[in-house]
Amino acid sequence: MLNSKQRAYLRGMANTLETILIIGKGEITDNIVMQADTALTARELIKGKRLESSAYTSRECADILAERCGADVVQVIGSKFVLYRPNPDEPVIKLPKAKKN
């Protein structure tokens, strides 16, 4: 689970990312989930887009993919969404630490 500071950090990083995952009409298939999972393992942070012909909202797409890939939803704006999952073997992105009270 990401805190607000980590989420803001990842949103900033996602600004420059290209959209690599596109959800069209039809269901979110195992093939789409596999693409997202592979991309998250390689990149840790990915940006996706929902086409207008999709039966899902952008939030639903992000939530379904995050649940099935074990990722966190960083941001959903309009038709685009950002997912994050750290690579367990070789993490590339260093998140800011949470403040201790």
C-alpha cells in the first residue's frame, strides 16, 4: 500500500512514460493481464489507456489489472491509469520513506 508521498513521487515519474497497455472493447483477458504482469516486472511503473469502446471505466480497468497482477493503482485520470509493482528481485525505483510519528 502506497502512502500519499510515494504516490505523488510515482505520479511525477509517470508523466514522461509512454502508454504501453491499451484496453479495448471486450473483457480484460488473460493475455492483457499477462502483458501487464510482464511489463510491471520489467519496468515497475506502467501507463495504460482505456478506449471509449471499452465496457469498463478507467477506474475499473485499473482496479481489475492491479488485483490480478498484485500491483497498486497510482493514478487514474480520464482514460489513462498508472500501475506500480516493485520488482522483488531487482527493484529499480526507490520510493521515499514514510514519515514516522
